[in-house]
Amino acid sequence: MKSARLPLCECLNSAVTAAHAAAAVLQAHAGRRDDLIIDKKAQNDLVSQADREAEAAIVDILREQTPNYGIIAEEGGGTTAGSATWYIDPLDGTTNFLHGIPHYAVSIALIAHAGTIAEGDEPLRDDTPVIGVVYDPNREELFTALYGVGAWLNQHRIHCSRTDQLGDALLATGLPFRDFSFMDQYMPSLHTAMRGTRGVRRFGSAALDLAWVACGRYDGYWEMGLAPWDIAAGTLLVREAGGIARDMRHAEPWPAGGNIYAGNRPIAQALHAMIEPHLTTREG
């Protein structure tokens, strides 16, 4: 049976269209946050009317333009299907959004399934991010990545930083806020990074953290306990910008389990050396 070839350029155009549609919904709600209906899914895990409406806008466009692909979205769930599956976070940084902090993004990624052809003639061996779109509507910054081709910010090619020493690196991370079961694994690396780098930032959007690694604003990033839709697009952005974005335990082809480290190559290697000794063999 012949492997399916993905029309990546068409898929990227669909994702960009969907991201802009979702951002329009978010920005329409941003000025009247007090009127939003907000639900609490779990401790410190909020979802608003804006999340749901933005997600619906994305799903409608992707279902119409790419009907044969699966969809997995943060609020609506879904399943993998066909030769590829969309992973959607309509509002990465919900807490920031609800508090009026202008640091959040729409994140959309296409994961090609093993056996699919994304570039050249060889089928992929593993599930692989092949389209990544992260849109920051407050700064009007559109980050895009295409498997095997490159990464861009507003149509300008981007690359990871050239910093090669952890002591000179500015890092980003995310503190545990919902699941605290991995605190003992995470905190030692934070202590090391605080003492041994130029600084650590925690801004509350994994998608933007990875996008900022891809364009060189951060030298590296690590976080635990995320969801796959948080980091699918950002993983490809970093990889196509010349960096590394991997599962902390090197057990997955991309960090679908939500434990990720990323950076330019020397900083990513230093981050892994900092993190790995404190990981247990069991997830979480």
C-alpha cells in the first residue's frame, strides 16, 4: 500500500487561517473579561467562554478544509484519524488572559502519523510534528514552521540563539500549578538554573516560551506536566529553527507526554544534563 503524502503548504495555510479566526474571537472577548462565563476544570485549571468559542472557530475551519485528518483539541477532545491529526490549544495562557495580562497565544499543530510521507520519498518512522503555528494576537506575531523547510516569525526566517554556555543563558520554565506530583523531580533543576544561568523567566504560556526559544529570545526552556496541545506546535518551531525539543526521558519521538526540554543544541544538551539526574523512571 502506497504511503499518503501530506500537502503541507495547504495545511499550513489552513492552520494560519484558523489561528487568525480564533485570535479574533479572543480579542473580541479581551475587552469585556468580566462578562465571560468561566468554569473550573480542576485546581488552577480554568476554561472560559472565550476558549470554547475560539476552539470552535478553529475546528470549523480545519474540518472544512482538511476533513480527512483527526482533531484533538484542549476543550473538545477528539481522536487521531487518517494520515495526520491536528492538535489545538485555542488559548494557551488562559490564566493570563482572564487576568488581563497580554501574554497568551493560539497554538495549532499537525502531527503526521508514522508511515506518512511529509518530505522526500521516505515515510516517517514515528508520529512527527509537521506543521506548527503559534499566534500572539497582542504583539501580532505569527510564528510558523514547516517540517524540513524552516521556521518564521511574520515571514522572516528565525533561528535559535548562539549562546553556548549555560551560565550565559536566559531560560524559561513553567512552575507546577495543577499537578504537583512531580515537584521533587522539578525543583532541583530550578534551583540549579537559578544559581547557574543568567536568569529564569516564567510567563505562563508554553507555546510562546517555545516560540521565543525558536527566535532566540530565550536560549532554553524546560517544563513538566504539560498537555500535548500545549507544546506540539512549539516543538516543531524549535526544531525547524535549528534547535532541539525533546521528551525529557527520550522515550517519545516528540514530547507528547508533556515533559519537555528545548533550546539551541549546546544549551539543550546542558539542560538535559541538569534535568536527567532528578527524573524518576516512572512518568509524573
